[in-house]
Amino acid sequence: MKELNIMEATVYTSPNPLTLICSQNKDGTTNLAPICFFSYLSFNPPMVGFAAGKQSHTGKRVRETGKVIITVPGESMADAVMACGSSTGASKNKVSENNIEMISIDGRDIQIPADTRLAMIATLQQATEVGDHILHVCQVEKFLGNENTKGLYAWKGFGKAAPAEEG
Ligand SMILES: Cc1cc2nc3c(=O)[nH]c(=O)nc-3n(C[C@H](O)[C@H](O)[C@H](O)COP(=O)(O)O)c2cc1C
């Protein structure tokens, strides 16, 4: 076998789970960031976790507000997801810059993209430093799914967003 670094290893585990994390900006608008470091953590209570780089605006806002909606983006979001991964919500509004159609759910402050396969409405329980990232452990209050929407995964490590059938 060949020795790999962690970035190369992510290519071998592709397709990787891909979430689009929705958090609230200070001005009330929603910020979006793709995150592959996502995992289910507990069935009862339902808990999930995601790790965001220490500089991430998403992580900062989730820690400040305690609220997050973790989504699995639909197929039409492929380009928008990659665009949201190359800029920070600290300095621009990614939703308006990328013309992403958003919807409100259950009267929450945080919106989600209209083309969403799964939404997990969650509250932050714990934030733990893990190397160069911060692991956000969240309790999910509600899961909302849309079975007619094809979800996106990350291919070639984190290099491309596409449905799972694409290979
Ligand atoms: C497919 C993909 C997966 C990514 N996964 C992660 C991740 O798991 N953790 C992370 O911190 N950043 C990840 N990123 C990078 C962030 O999305 C990127 O740093 C983004 O600019 C953060 O935005 P924010 O500052 O508005 O939170 C990923 C990017 C892409 C394109």
C-alpha cells in the first residue's frame, strides 16, 4: 500500500458527506458554508457534529447564537456550494452574491436554500478544539426531508460537488 497524507486520504473516502451549514449573520441574513467534516453522533437524543476551521465565520456565528441549520444541498446547488466554499460570510453576503433562492422554515430566523434534501434544525451543545478545527456538537430538534430532491456529495476529496451516481 501507498502512504498518503490526510488530503489524499479524503480522495480515497470519496464520495464524502457534504453539508451546507446555515447560520445567522449579525444583520439577520443567513450565511452558507459547505462542510464535509460532519457526522451523526447519537441517536437518543439525536446529536450531530461538524468541525469548522478556527477562522470560519460559520463556526463563530454558531458559537455566538447557539443556533444552526445543517442541510444537505440539492443537485441544482452544485456550483453555489463550491462558490460558498471559496469566500467567507465575514465579508460578503454569499446568498445574494450567488442568487440563491432561500425559504423560511417553521418561523426560524435562519433560512435554508429552497433546493434542500435534508435540514437538521439544531442547537449547539458543546464546542471543542480539535487540532486546527473546532468540533461543534449539536442536538437536533427536528429533521425535515425532501425525498424527491437528489442530494450532493463531495468528490475528489472536497474538490467537486455532485450527486452520488456520478462517480
Ligand atoms: C466541498 C467542500 C467541503 C468543505 N468542508 C469543510 C469542512 O469540513 N470544514 C471547514 O472548516 N471548511 C470546509 N470547507 C471550506 C469552507 O467551506 C470555507 O472555508 C468557507 O469559506 C467558510 O465560510 P465561512 O467563513 O462563511 O464560514 C469546505 C469547502 C468545500 C468546497
